[in-house]
Amino acid sequence: MNSNDRYNLIEADEMYDKVRALEPNQKICFIFGAGASYGYLGNHNIRNSPPLVAGLFDDTLNTIVQDVINDREHQPIRNFRTFLDELLGDDKGDLENHLSELYNQDDSDDIFSALIDYLQKIFSLASRKGNLDPLENNYIRLLQLMLNLRNKKTWSCISFNYDTLLEQSYLSTGRDRTRDFLTLENYSDVCPRILKMHGGFNFRYQFAEIAQGKPKTERELFHLMMSQKADSFNNHALIGLKSEIPDHYSAGSHWNATKGTHEPTHQYNFPLIMIPIHATKKPENHYFVDMLSKAKNEIESSTLIIAIGYNFGDESFCNEIKKIDLSKKELILVSTSKLYEDPENHIGFKNAFNVWKTSKISLFKGDGFSKFVTAIMKKVRYPRNSN
């Protein structure tokens, strides 16, 4: 079967009817990729949005990248950028593949540690500078609409982004004063569920150990966090949605009651994020395994899945989705105009095509997140009070 037999184009004026046609008990699941946060303010204001993977080191267009990469402490990243530009200059390079090779080849290369710190700063700054104007923020516009149409019960969100723009936008709707996003349960056990598949800068992996020798490096902490050896939900904590980044390491002390003395300790506060080498790592950390299970359940219980700015590039996630009977589930892809103009050569469609084998894929014929929300908002009517 040719790929053009597997998709149809959905016009802007059809989108609202598509959502509205669902019965109240039929669930909608949104999947947000990097393109969603990149376009949360619309294409006219992407300079102030979190960067796409391809633009993580490009300070010519993005003010967030400019502010972070030009800081003195990120000189190694500026030097590394020149190397990456050569590898990715033809726009066909695979950033994750190159970073994976770098990580796997040389344990003593400190660019890995510098990269972790750089990524935290990028998405922390983007979150602190987040624009919560409801007239400009596409997350807020969509969330308000869904709360009107579906209340809190029959829809959910799956996000692959490190920033906290989705959570802040949800709180800014003013429709849920009980959530604070300061516990894992507050994300995944409250409706609508918001599953952060790759964690985020505000998700932390914390533990302390008796000081013996030098503290662990960032590479060692990442390796430990992604293994089962020292992994525990007790080590997982959250900080505020707009918090500054804590130090990875600090010196502390532990009271040894047996000896009656204080013993020096190493204390660690590491970001619980799957940085762009996750394609080569088995996600054995309890958090990421739990997110895969919860995401599978959300999609399995949903009738309509709408992926915004997501290219289905996470192998572990896609393998879980393939286990589901998708024959009665419609997938709608929302991306830039490149998606519907040339689906055959669009990475998002090609990846989705390999996952969604038993049902048709719909491609939204509109350019980006903003056009998608506007299309739905055009016909929106607030539900009447039955009383």
C-alpha cells in the first residue's frame, strides 16, 4: 500500500467538527513535541520560544539561545557548535546520533557535562520568560477550549518537552486551583493527565552519599540515574515551574548516631531528563518506564489522538504504541505546511506511518500550532447551562 493511500488532508473548517463529533465518553489525547513549544506563541514570535533540536546552538534567530550560549560559562558549547555545524550543515545530519557517539566513545570528554548544564539553562530560561498572554499563547487557547468542551475528564496530554510552558499555561487558565505540579502524582494521577515523557528541568534526581573521594561527574550521575541500580521513586523530586537551576553538587553532612559524629556527604541534584542521546539508552529508570506505561494506557483509552509538532522519533514510545489495536483510533498530525505539501518526505509522517499501520492518518492542512487552534476556535460555543 502506498503511503498516499494511508492519509487524508483535513481542512481548517473540518477540525472543530472532528472534535465535536466525539461522544462525551470518548477521550481525546494530545501529544506535544518540540514543535508545540516552538510555536506556542505563533510563527511570528518564535525568537522567544524554546528552540527546536536543530536550533539548540543557533543564536542568530532565537533570543533564548542567544542569552544562554553567549554566557561565559558556556564557552565549550560555543566551540562545540562549530563542530556540530559542520556535521549538520546539510540539514540531513542526525543530532541525536552524533551526541550518542560522543557519549559512548570517550568517558573523559567533558562536553557531555557541559551539554547537560546548557540544556537545563535553555529550557529553564524559556520557562521563566514564558508568555502567558491568553491572546498569544496557543497552549492557553487550546487548554481553555478543551476545558470548555470536555471539562477535565475525557482528555489528556503527553509532552516530550523539557520546559514547563504547558503546565504554566494550564494553571494560567484559572480553572484548576488544586494543582501545583510539585509532585509526580500531580502530573499523572489528576485529570486531565499531563505526562512528561522525557521529564524536564524541574524534575530532579536527588540523593546523598557519604563522601569518599571525589564527587560523581555529570556523566556518572546520568548513567546512574538511567540505571536500576540506585534508582528509586524516593529519589525523584520536583522544583517550581519557574525555578532557578539548583547546583548539581553540594557538600553536606550526615549525623552518624553510632559514632556520635557528623560525617561529610556528597549531595546531588541532577535533572531527570532524557537528553538527546536517549535513542541509544534503554530507559530503565522507574520514572521513564512508568511514563511509557501511562502513555500507552492514555492512547489505548482514546478515540482521537492529535500530535502537535511531534515526529514520533522516540523508539521506546513508538514500540509501546505498536502494541495497541489502533484500527479504530484516528491520528491527526499538526505541523508546518511542509507536512501536508509533501508528506512522503516529511519525517513526522514517515515515522507515524510506521506506527499507525491499521488506521488512516489525517494531516491538518494548516501551518502550525496557531493555525490549528484558530481553526477550532472559529466555531467554538460555550456549553449552555442545562439548568
